[in-house]
Amino acid sequence: QVQVVESGGGLVQTGGSLRLSCTTSARTFGDYSMGWFRQAPGKEREFVAAISRNGGNINYAEVVKGRFTISRDNVGKMVYLQMNNLSPEDTAVYYCASKKWLDYGLESSRVYDYWGQGTQVTVSS
């Protein structure tokens, strides 16, 4: 069982920035592609961004393109989500997820093996 832990959420004003971090207990972090998803109150969980095992394949949801950046540090066993120009519509619980040995199709939540507990991001107007 791999544990996934997110951090970095908080309260920020419209137009502000936050950086979310995620780490896992996997011995071989580099074997896992990583994704970020979010769920706002009353809405379904939605894809935000994903990065393949070596960082060569990166995908973003249309609504965050140009504002969010996903990156990873395989040596430090970390994945990051830099979020800029935040708006109230970005308010949600953000989840980090990991998938072993798969570099494509990472937009679907169904492919992921392990999930974190989530971190709350609140953007005030």
C-alpha cells in the first residue's frame, strides 16, 4: 500500500498564488505517474493536471491551462502544483493521486491506484 500526502492548501485572495505539494511512500517514486484532481462542493471530482513518470508527458485541464504548472522531483519524491491567478472557481479540495507504470490516459481518475486525503484550497473574492 502506498500512502499519498498532499500539503500546501489554504486561503488566498483572487489573483493570488499557491503551491501544492505531494509526496508518497513509494520506494520507487519514479515508477509512478502523478495526477492532481479537485472536487468542489456539490460537484464531481475533476481532473486538473498530470505528469508522467519522467515528466515527458504533461496534461492540463483546459480551465487551468496557462495558470497552473505541474512538476516533479523524482529524487526528492515530490510532485508540485503551482497555481497562479487563482479565482473563486478554483475553490475545492485538491487531491493527489499516483499510478504505477502508466504514462498516458492520466486524465481519468479511474486509472489511479492511490489517492491522498486532499488539501483544501479556498479563493476569496
